[in-house]
Amino acid sequence: MLGFIVKRLLMALPTLFIVAVSVFVLVRLVPGDPASLLLGDMATPSALADLQRRLGLDRSLPAQFGIWFSHVLQGDLGQSITSQQPVLPLVWDRFLVSGRLVIVAVFLAVLVAVPAGMIAAWRQNSLTDLVLVGTSTLLLSIPTFWLGLLILLLFGLKLGWLPVVGHVSFAQSPGHALMYMIMPVLTLFLHEIGVVMRMARASTLEVLRLDYITHARAKGLSEREVMWRHAFRNSFGPTWTLIGLVLGNLLGGIAVVETVFSIPGLGRLLVDSIFGRDYPVIQGCLLFVAFVYVVVNLVVDLLYPLFDPRVTAS
Amino acid sequence: MSTPAAPLLRVQDLSLAVAHSGTRVVDRVSFTLQAGELVGIVGESGSGKTLAARAIMGLEPPAIRRIGGEIEFAGRSVPAMTPAELRDLRGARVGMVFQEPMTSLNPAMRVGRQLEEGLIRHTKFAPDERRRLIAEMLLRVGIDADAALQAYPHEFSGGMRQRIMLASVMLLKPALLLADEPTTALDAVVQREVIELMVGLARDHATAVLMISHDLAMVARYTQRVIVMCRGEIVEQGPTEQLLRQPQHPYTRRLLAAMPRRSPARAVAAAPPLVDVRQLVVDYGSRRGLFGKGPGKRALHGIDITIQPREVVAVVGGSGSGKTTLGRAIAGLLQPSAGEIRFDGQRLGTTDAAVWRDYRLNCQMVFQDPNSSLDPRMSVGALVGEALRQVPGLSRAQRQARIVESLNEVGLDAGHASRFPHELSGGQRQRVAIARAVIRRPRFVIADEPVSALDMTVRAQILELFAALQERHGFACMFVSHDLAVVEQVADRVIVMQDGRIVEQGSRDAVFDQPQHEYTRRLLSAIPALQASGDGGVRLKWRIEDAGTAAAQAARPLGLIG
Amino acid sequence: MKRFKRRLAPNAWIGGLIVGSLLLVAGVGAFWTPYDPLALNFTAQLAPPGGDYWLGTDEFGRDVLSRLMVGATTSAWISLLSVGCAVLVGTALGVLTGYLRGAVDRVIMAFNDALMAFPGILLALGLMAVLGANRYGIIGALAVAYTPSVLRVVRGSVLSLREREFIDASRVMGNSGLFTMGRHVLPNCVAPLTVLATSMFGWALLAESALSFLGLGVPPPAPTWGNMLAASRSHFDEAVWLGIFPGICISLTLLGINLLGDALRDRFDPRMRGLQ
């Protein structure tokens, strides 16, 4: 077991390293002098020269990477051109905003979708199954930005129940913050139900075909006991892996929902910085999100043996 | 005997059909079972035997419906039971053992817990009483209780998992045990141990056993009555020995005729060996390039074999014996770590392309799984014709002619050439594989378990075909198998392997009648010796397994049991 | 082909119908639309659906239907190109790594895993920052973003096919390794690849719409469903139809692709499982 944990941790390190290399190379691909890219058009010649020296632009590319990487490891991701603030705290704050939405939405979606998927599999080809599958397919076919627009239209504009624009942080007023969260979370929630339910249904179907399910029935267990004690744990594995992928995807894809609801989140930060050619922030966002994604998948993998003890053996 | 008691199980005119198409899969099946009786149901694939058995517990798959007939267990009608009553029935009164040990235990639940589940459901024992019962039962089935309780199923081998399954079922002391192909997926030696265990447990608790199997020999050995099913119907039933000796129904006769039996011994002309293997060593992880850690596992420890032209040499052993590895190494699919292989006097090194080309033309292979050995995207004609690619100087018309000729040889016709593998039956697919192997008239064919995946009657046909082709074309053959009964029918010489080494070899008659090695004797004790009885039936004799000296064994004829 | 004798599931019919219609409209839209999608017409601004303009007009008097049709063409074209590139490169690399294994495999897979460490649209966004926010940038970004998935699937297929006995049979027959790959391995990869390609077509369509919605995709005035939705936001009160129709188009198309993908997966899967 310990060997499994250590092995998995070690496997993550090269990935993180190559991610760092990729982000570094990506930004260097942009034509132009890296220093002026990072400082913007308004930089003074002395500031430029200063930065050029700090970045080691006169040295070889690997050396430059080394310098940059060591800065990154110390938490120094540079400074935003547009706002002159250090990048890491900026990214972190935005991440908290986005992360809150994502986690709540996915959590609720899993709570609903996994039982729904299992029921659909249990009653395969019945009307219940057809309705559930149809609903989930429909939900995941609707793009989140349009769904968000429709929800905004309905609850915000036409019915006027919920505030349309903006965001209030928890620190200021929890009650208000929640109200502002409802619509974006609802949007993400509806979309992810579709995604998760399909996987839950598919993996439950796979498991129900196996002999140990029939064996459990042959012991005289009730259907509920069979589904919960035998089917659930064994079928949850692929869904669990999917959750990791979904969380990661949403960290990037949430940009569209944040745009619809004007939420100052991480996605919006990235998009704005692309428009503004704010390369330090672009770099910071990419690095940060990829890092979080690797960590999330690592945690997902480490907890996988809970659902399938066989993975530790190989 | 005394007045007949009411039967424990009474099945009357049971009919099952596929729900949406109405096709009958079980048709008016009727039989009874007394308390404590051991009855076998024998049939090939599609006979409906498994479905009939599952219906007894109400466990038919959702796609199957009961459309008629009655099932009575201990006087009560099973189909009329409420779900709650059915749940009380299952496990406590009727238990079931499944075929596939890999998938019949929940991989995510500890063994101890799985064993406890049935007890919790059906009995009112206190926790320590339950633990005591479980430990006792595990001991009875030969599993170390302390280690087992906290372990997960994947930590055990197939045979041990089957024992755990038996323990789990017999803990509840059911009155009836349904054993659905309980040993099919196991090794020959392990099979026998598990079956004996099962029968022993049944006797301990006076449990009636309904044994479902395609293995007629095994069923014949342990049961008092036999039911023969074919295409959903019962064609014949009766006391085992009598049914075997005087089969009435044509299908039963066919089944009995299909059981492998010793063919007359052939004299093979002495000649310089066609295939000469010396000190062959194969290691896992010995493919090109290093694998990192160490030499890996040794699969073959210095094997010496020779095969004469026109000779059929059988290589037998259980899983892990190395027989398949040997076949693949000789076929050139594996790189040996040491030793040499000579074909027709020429040494097969890796350098000489001409030697390899010649070898490839002359050495062909038939594989075990007809599903996996034919490219699903190619038509039969293309599959067989592909073998002719390397043969120079054939015009298109000549190629076509050869393909049709080959198909005819294996019992298929020209029309089959345009079909695809998934449109053919298992037996037909294997015929295609054989056609592909012999179309180039090779001088040496390696057959790796060519009939293991086939039904018994089909198996007999394919073996006959193979023998006929071998007679006609005169190729030498290396026949790899785990099934000694099949080997008895086809082989001239037999080589027995265990753990990567040859433990015995000799002529077929010598090995079968006077086995020297203990492992050979164990293997032989699992298969019957057939004697034809007058009326188209057979009499089965079983060899006893004995650790006596070779001399004592040689002095004693076949032990007669049953 | 003879093997497709089994009747197609309703999934496939509906999905196929929808996708077919999309492609048809996209094809037509390349050559003809009821009105010029770019023509400004200040006399007919924000006209509601009905009458001359079946689906209404936008704030510049441009016909919504025509713009939707051309949008279909653009989106379809971008998606096809990006998926096509990803499939070509991914298959080539997948076959290479699956066949060669060893050091080559490990290096390529390390990079592949690193690329996959960037969740979906993030990679596309990052690449757009470098390549520029226009249709060629999108095609390039999406092609790079999807290649790892193709590589993984093809490599996985190749690795599992290598263990099948018909590969051994081909070698024993005397066929070279290269011939075996081409004749036996590659054709059997087509099935899972087709399923994946269908799904990817949907992802690409969605990604392009999302990027255009964000303003990073096809720039106006060229219409694409995504940027039409973005523009509709400022006119929700007066012209709600501007926000409805493009959304319906995207959703319907994705629905069709998903249904088709499901049907394909169902058809190919049991076959791959070894012909029960």
C-alpha cells in the first residue's frame, strides 16, 4: 500500500516538471522580446534592462528556464502588467472564487447523478431508464454558456428573483454571497449531472453483469442490499476518476459561466489577461490550474483503492 | 428400497423463453431430485441447462421469462413465492456455486465479510459464534482462516477462490446445491480436488447436488443419475451407469461417441528428427531490450525435445507448466535465452533470413481461441488466402482454386469464403484456422490447445478432421494440451511438463498405462479410461492415484473404480 | 458492407439525421443564404421572427437565419479541420509508440501526459494566447489539444491488439512486422477511433463556440453561433430571439452528435468484445 502511494507521488513529479517546461516554452513562443512582453509597452528602458538581467536573457534557454523555475518554486510568478500586483496572490484570490462554485456544483451534481445513474442501470430499458438517459443526454448537450444565459433570463430578468450581475465575497456578507452563487452553481450543476449520470449508469451496468452480483442474490440478499453493498462500491471507481477530470475541466471551462454572470473568477482572469496581453498573468494562470489539476488527479488516484483494492496489487 | 419419499425438487414441464422474441430456450423440462441425491445435467452450449438451474432459484436473467411449467421445492411452488419468500429460500435452502472464480467473489469486499453475509441474513448467531463457524468451514475446505478473513479475493488463486465459494455456500447448510460448471475454469489437478471437496461437503450435510456441466466424464463419476439436455429439451435421463452403458437417444449416443478414447497405436518410422530442440531456456522479460530489474522468471529450464516426421507429439501440463511457452518458442514467436532449435538439420538462428523463410513456409500454428486467432475484419477467403502470400508464382486463379480446395478439405464449402468470422460457429472458425495452417502443406504444425474452447461433439469432429489431415498430408505435429483425454486420442508420443521442466516422456501407451512420475499419475487419475459397451454406450474406468513405487504400479493394472 | 446487417438503433437514426442536417446546412451555407449575412440594413433592425426574416434580424439588420447558416459552415469547417489534424497526428504517433515501445514510447507518452495535464479548454486558451485569436488559431489550438486523446486511444488499441492471437498468426505466416501492423492492427483500430472522432467533433464544436463567445474565437463580423450569442446579451430586453436561436442550434447539434456517438459505441463495443 505504501509502495503504491509513493509510486503514484513519484509519477506526478515528472508531469509537473514537464508542465512547467511547457508553460515556459509557450510564453516564449510569442514573438518579441520577453522582457518587454512581461513589462508591457509602458516600461522604462532601465526597468527593461533590469528585468532582462534578472531573467538571464543573455544566457542560454535552459539557464533561463532554471532561473524562472527557481522563482516559481519560491512563489514569485512575476507581476501583472495591467494591475501591477504580484501574480500569485491575484491568481489565488480568483481561484477561491471559482473553486467555491466548482466544488459546490460538482458535489451536488454527484449527489444527484450517481444514485440516478444506478437506478437507471438497475431498471435498464424501462421507462425510468429512458427518461433518465434522455434527460442526461439533453443536459450535457446544452452548452453551459447558453444554459447560464437562459437561467439568467428566467430567474434574473423575467422573474427578477435573483441578482443579475456581480459577486459578493463571503467575507462581506454570507447571505448575499449565497444568493449570487445560486445561478452559476445551478448552471454548472445541471450540466454536470448529465456527464456524471451517464458514467455512473455505464459502470453500474458493467458491474451488474458480473457473477458476484448474482451470487449475492443467490445468498438471499435484497435488491437494495445487493445494489448498495456490492454494486455501488465496485462501480464507483470509474465515476470517481471522472470526477477528477470534471473538476479540472471546470477550472478552465468556467470562464464562460463567469462571463455570463460577471463573476471575478480565475477563468475570467485568464481571458482578460489574454485580451490585455498580460503575459505574467497568463503564465501564472496556466501554471496554477495545471498544478491544481495534477494534484486533484493525484488525490483521486490515491483514494481509488477504496473502491477497487486490486489496484494496489499491480 | 423403502417407499419413495416426496421429492425435494420437482420440475414439471418447465419452459423458458427470451422475453421479446419468444424463442424458447428451455422446453418442457421435467425431472425430480430426492433429498441427498447427486444428479448431473449434461449438455453442450445452447442446451439451456444453466438457465433451467437458475430458474430453480428464480435467478433467470431479466431477458428470460418463464412461460410455462412448475417448479416445486420441498412441496412449495417457487414461481408463486413472494420476493421475501424467495430471499429466504436463496442461500438457506438452495445454494449455488458459480463457474468463474475470478468474477464470482466481490473484489472490493474482504473475504471474511462476504462469508458472514449469508449467516447474518439467514441465522441468528452471535458474532463470535459466526466467526467460529466460518473458521471451522475454512479449515474444512483447506484455507488458512486467519490469513483469509481479512484478505481480498484477488489475493487467492482460482482454485482457492472456488473453495472459498464452496465454504460460503455450505456454511448455510442448504438442502440443495446447484453447481453450475464449478470447475470448468480450473486446472485439471485442481479441478479434481475441488469437486471431491464439494461432493464431500455435500455428503457431510446430506445436501442434494444438481451438477451442471458439459464434462460428461466428470458428471458420470460423481452422480447417481444423469439428465441429458439438448437445445432446451431433456432428451434422456436415468441412472448414470445404465445411461452410459445403454444410451437410448441418438444425441446421447453422439455425446458418448464424442468422448475421447484411445486410438490404435501407430508405428512411426524411425528417421532423423525433423524438429530438434536442445537445452531450450526461455525467461519472461527476455524480449529485446532490458526490462530493468533482474532476469525475470524462468519459464523453461533447458528443454530437450525431438519430433520425427509424421509424428504427433503431445505436450501436456497444467497452467504454468510452460507448455504454451514451449510451443510459442518453437514457432519463433519468442526469443529463447539459451539453447537451440534445429529444423530439418538447419539451426534456427536469428541471422539467416533464408533459413527463417524456409522455416516459416514449413512450420505453421493453430491457436486455441478461434475468436482471437482470426482477424475479425477479414473474410474467410482472405484469411485462408493470406497464407499463400509467401508462396511464389501463383496466379490469381490458382490462388482461388487452392483456397476453395483448402476449405473443402476442412469440411467447408466455397460459399464460406465470403463470410466473416463472427458469422460462423466456434467449430467452423477453428476449421478456418486449420485450413489456413495447412494450405501451404507445411511439414510441421504446432497446435496450441486447438479444441479446448469447443463443445464436446464439435471437439470430436475437429479432432477427427485433424487426424485425417495429418494422415493425408503427413505433417509432424506438436499438440499442446491440458486435457489428457484428448491427448490419449491423438498422440503417438507424450511429454509431461511441470513448472518449466519435462517430468516424463514416452510413447502414448507407455505413459498412459505405466506412468512413472507422480504428477503424471495425478493427471491420469482425473480422466477415465473408456471401454465400449455393447449397446453403443461406454463403460468408464477410473485410475486410482497411488504414491506407490514404479514397480508396484507397473505390476498393477488400471485400478477399477465405478 | 455485409456486416452492418443489424438494424440501426433509434439513437443512430435521430443522431444521424441531426448531424446530417447540420452538414447539409453547412454545405449549403457555403454557397447560398437567403440574405447576405454581412449586409447591414438599418431599416430592419431587431425585427422579430416571422415575415420576411424567418428568424428575425439583429441590431444591424442582418438576417439571423442567414447568419446561422454561415455560422454552421464556419463551425463545421473549423471542427472538421481540427479533429482531422488531431486524428492524423495522433494516429501516426499512437501506432509508432504502440509498435516500437521502449524509450521512444516513454518519451512521447511523457509529453502526452503533460499535455493532458492541462484540462480541456485551458490548453486551447493558452495556445490561443500564442497563436492569436482567429479561426486558424482555433484550429491549431484545438488540434494540439485533442491530439493526446487520439494518441492514447490508438496506442491503447495497438497495445491490446498486439496480444491477440491473429497477430501471432500473421507473424507465424511469415508476414513482416510492418505488414502485420498495416494489414491487421490498423484496420482494427478504426472502430474505437471512429467513436472518438465523433465525440471530438462535438467537443471541437463546443470549444469553438465557447471561444467565440468569449471573444477569443472567430472575430465579428463573421458570424459563428458563439459570437452571435455573445452579441445577443446586450439586447436581451428587446430581442430575446437573438439569444435563443443560436443556442438551440448549438444544443441540437451537440445532441445529435452525442446520440450518434452513443449508437456507434454500442455497435462497435460488443464486436470488440470478441463476438459472443
